[in-house]
Amino acid sequence: MSIFTPTNQIRLTNVAVVRMKRAGKRFEIACYKNKVVGWRSGVEKDLDEVLQTHSVFVNVSKGQVAKKEDLISAFGTDDQTEICKQILTKGEVQVSDKERHTQLEQMFRDIATIVADKCVNPETKRPYTVILIERAMKDIHYSVNTNKSTKQQALEVIKQLKEKMKIERAHMRLRFILPVNEGKKLKEKLKPLIKVIESEDYNQQLEIVCLIDPGCFREIDDLIQKETKGKGSLEVLNLKDVEEGDEKFE
């Protein structure tokens, strides 16, 4: 899809149109494809990476720019950048049926890939295949939301799959090195956040190797830095504690 704006004849290609109806009129903005979801999820923060132009249109494909008085009537301002932000956040992304189907299929596959990469069977510690996760997602009738990032939806899928199958986030293996004086007291505070303590070593410092849920990492890191006033250290030994091989179809 390519368009020309009548005022400056800038050729816009690879356009994703976001539309909003306000005060009985239609307003549209021209964005780069695949950037709208990034903006809405907070991944993309540079507006110029999302908008092809800061102009507000009544019809992007025909290059018809919205009138100043219509903008003021609908949005209470004629600041086009601010209006673009409103439409970008709350408007409806316009895609063809074929594009939407392709986008949903790709996002479904991406979500399954993230889940397979992050999770294991808690009994065998082996990862699941992407195909098996896709099948499980279909079994729970998971519906992809194009306005949410694949990472956000992967976390939702994990919660839903836990009700139907044996699955959990693969544990991270960490090493803490803590000052002895603060270490014993801090260990008690860390215990609720630790899944398994694999080893402890008391010498001049307290060294602990353990497994944790990845979702607790930031809380553990903050706690260690705060309680030891920066004297303690935290090292990631393995991002995922898994056994080799995949879970097979039964």
C-alpha cells in the first residue's frame, strides 16, 4: 500500500492505518507496520519510529488531511502530535482480512515459541516442543490479542496451561555472595523467594547457589543490594535449569 499526501507529495509506503471516530467524524494516522503494538506495550518509545508523519488524516489512502476546525471540535486542540498519540493509543488498527489472519498466525506461533523457551515439565525438567505448546494452546482455545505483546500473552498462556498440564517456568540458577554479618539474617528474608538451595559455603563470606523462579529475580537483586548496601553480589549461573532433550508426544 502506497499513498501520496496532497500537500507535500511525500510517498508513504508500508503503511498501517490507525483509525478513531470522534465527534461524528473519522480520523486516521499513518504508522509503520508492526510498530503500533510495540508502542502500546511500551517496547517502542520513539514516536518517530512509529508514525510515518505527524499529520492527522480523514482518509490516509487518499491523502486527505483533517481540517483544523474538525480537530479542535473533536479533540479540543489542533496539536497534531498530541492527537496522533491519542489515536495511536486508543484507535483501531486497520488491516485486511488476509493481513489479520497472517498476523494472528505469526503471533500465535511466536507466543508458543516463547512459552516453549521459558518452560519445562516440572517432573522431568525437560522442555516442551513448540508444536506441543501450539497444540495445547488450541486445546484451551487461546485467542491472540493483537493489541498486546507476544511476551505479555506468553505469560497469560503459561497461567492458563498450568490448569491443564504439568508446566512451569524453568528455574534460574543463581550464586549469592554475601557478607557473613548480614548474610545469615538476609538468608531468612530470601528463603521465601528461593525454590531450592543447592549449596551453602560459610568462609569469610556466605556463598549460596540456588534455583529461583525467574519472576523473583528483580526482587532478590533489590533485596541483596539494599540489605548489604552494595557489598553483596548476585551472579546468574544458568538462565534455565533444564535437562537435555524435548518432551515427546505421548
